[in-house]
Amino acid sequence: MITRSETLFQEAVEVIPGGVNSPVRAFGSIGGTPRFIQSAKGACLYDEDGNCYIDFIGSWGPMILGHSHEKVVESVVEACRHGLSFGAATAAEVEMAKLVCGMVPSIEMVRMVNSGTEAVMSAIRAARGFTRRDKIVKFTGCYHGHSDGLLVHAGSGAMTAGMPDSLGVPAGCAKDTLLAEYNNLDSVKMHFGRCGEEIAAVIVEPVAANMGVVPPAPGFLEGLREICDTYHAVLIFDEVITGFRLGVDGAQGYYQVTPDLTTFGKIIGGGMPVGAYGGKREIMELVAPLGGVYQAGTLSGNPVAMAAGIAQLTLLKEYPEYYHDLNKKGDWFYGKIEQLVKDAGMPCQVNHVGSLGCLYFTDQQVINYETAKTSDTQAFAQYCNYMIGHGFYLAPAQFEAMFLSLAHTDEMLEKAILCMKDYFERL
């Protein structure tokens, strides 16, 4: 019998590239058909066929409170009653900006945008405008959105400028992007030693969460801060995933390293399509209309997205114990998975920071992109399909993170552990 999800996917591939509006939703790397979701509540997703899944994606991170939290939904509904978009300034934008600046000490001014990609693109432009330099350093395996200059791979080595990693990206767009190795300060120093006076910024995910989950090695983030200070370059933390997830002040508070600029994504909108970038006043004052760094957006600061974000961030600010509970939940859950694969004698690694985690099918310690790539993606595909088939919704790709929320109960997590145990015992 053909399921509703299968029917919808057959229709989708005729009118949407690949049948999905974002590649991360595709099931190409694990096989099968994407589940088409109809609704969500708490820690659960419900698909078009009426199946319930305990969700470990959380809309790729922002659902810290769980899906459809009452206060967030009420705020959105009330905002909708006043209008969906104005293209003009609103009080909600001011409230949101004050909230973000108050929660993250490194941010003195902030600009709302519409996505994490837009936030990163704009932050890099601001850094270049501030330093009057062109080159940037990024890390292999760190994802910062799909703007042209960031879709690059390592090329022939760490000393070589990046080449395009996507069709449609001119080589010239990537020529000023230098690739370094995550958790390897020497690879960064090599670039600065060669052309430090030309480098505007270093951009990094403080916890690399787009090659699974790779925590920063002790001293790595501190070392980046020191290098940027030495060469008067801008340090940008891409906290699209870690911002307001690891703590009230994100990864920068968690690791006590202060960037010059920070980027956020949908997490500041409770899952609504929104983003922001902010940081030092002297840099942000260069952004138009105040300065010469141009950036604009008709829908930036959308009132409905602002309402959702204000509701979620206010709750997180008022109840800091939420983070203690969430990170404790993560330590327990990922610790259980680690013990499970150890007892089963599986060649697996478990990386996690707080509520973020990843199970890699490799016997190597995963510390960067190269070691992440040693994971057996076919073994992951079998595991992932088993878990989804038994009611646990995981990202359909080895190199994505798992996300916990405050809505995940101990019973839900214990059920997931038992399902994993059953899978490994069948091998």
C-alpha cells in the first residue's frame, strides 16, 4: 500500500528539485521516502499517515522548548491579528534587539535579517568593511550558509585559496576564502603568516555542528581569539546552531571566549524564518543607513517572527535553570549511547556538547572534517532507517546533529536507548 508521504513525494519531485525545498530533508543518503510532516507538539512529530515520531531534529535546533509551546504560539497568533508584514519599523524589533543585546554581552548592536545564510553573509561584509581587507578564513567542514564565497572546499591544501564547491559559483567569488582545519591552530597561523595583513576575518562554528558534532579542542577558540587580536582581524562566531542553545549567551558564554561578531538563525525566532548578526558597536555602526556597509531586507524584523522569538528568548532568560536541565539531560542521554555502543563492541564514536550530539560509525576519534569522513555512511543509513521505522525521527544524514529539547521526557529518551540497544543486538 502506498503511503500518503510516498504519494506526496511522487508529486513533489515533479515540481520541486529533488522533491524537497532543502537538501537536508532528502532521504537520498539513507534511501527511502521523506516523511511529510503534518503537525508537531512537544517532542513529537506527526506525519501525513498519522505516524508519531519522537523528534531529535527540532527543526534543526531552535525548538529548545519543544514544538508548539503555548506561550510562543499565543504570541504568534496575537501578532498575526495585527498584520503579517508592514515593511516599516515596529516596537517588537526594538524589544528583540534589546533582548539579544542584554543576553549576549559581546553584542552591543544587532541587525535582524531573514536567515542564517543572510546573517553570515552580512557579518562577513561588515568585517571586510571594518578592516578594509578582503580575505577570510573558514574551516573545512564548517557550514555557514550557501552564499557564494563560503561554498568552498580545501582544494590542494591548507595553503591554497578555496575553489568553488558548487556549480554556479564563479571561481572569483571563492578566491579570497582560505581553508583551515578545524581544531588545528597551526593551519590558521600558516595563512596569517603568509597574508595576515590581507585577512579581514576568521569565521568559525564554535562547536562544529555540520559535520556531526565536533567540540572545540581545549585552547582552540582561545587561540583564534589571540591570532585575530594579533593581526587586527575580526573573529566571527557562527552561532546559528549553538546560540541560545548551550546557554543564555551561547557557545561564547559556554567556553568563555568573546568574538567580535556573532550570527544567529531561526533559533531567535522560535523556529520562524529569521536571523541576526551583531557585535561590537564600532563595527555595527558601519552598517547602512549609519555607515557605508550596505545591507537591507524588506522582511527583516518581521513582526510575527519577532513575536515568536521574544516569547522563546524571554522564557529562556527568565528561567536559566532550563539550560542546567537541558544540558544534564544531554549528558545522560549521550552518555547512555556511548556506554551502549561500547558494551555492544561497535566501532562507534559519540560526540556531544550539552543537548547537541552525534553518533559516528567509525573507530576513530572525530576531531575534524577528515576524521568525520571516516564514518561508515552505509552503517549509519541502516541504523537511521531502523530508528525512523520504530518511531524516532533522526536527521537522514550521518553528518548532522541530534537535538534535545526540554519537552523530551526521561521516558522518551529511555525508549530511544532501548530501541538503539535492540538494533545493535540484532547485528
